[in-house]
Amino acid sequence: MAIRESIVVDVAEVQATDDYRVELRQEKKRTNYSTTQARDLALELIEAAERVDAAIAEDMAERGLRLSEGVIRTEGGEVVL
């Protein structure tokens, strides 16, 4: 009789950061991936990049609203800081 155990080890992790960047953390600097692992990692990178793009677009839209609604302008249309 044999007892078997499966252990899951994260060899790479993808994260969208607060400063609008995509961060990839790997267990080693250089890692060989199977084709399935490489595709999964690529998809995670793409999804993180899309989240960052959406966050940037949301932030820019919010800044645009603040600029268009809550600023003092001169008669010539210039923003007074």
C-alpha cells in the first residue's frame, strides 16, 4: 500500500499593482514551462493588463470630470490653479 500526496507549488504569480503596472513574480529567474503552463501564464498576464487598462481609463475619466466640473476658469477659458 502507498500513500500519495499532491502538493501545489506556485512557480509564477501575476498581479496588477496600484501604480498601474503588471507584476510577474517567478520562483526562479529562468523557468521552463510546459505549453499549457505557458499559455495559462500568458492568459493571466493579458487579464492583468486588461485590469490595469480599465483602471487607467476609469481614473482618467474621473480626472476629466473633476477638471471639467470643479475648476475655476478665466474668461478666456484658462484654468486657474
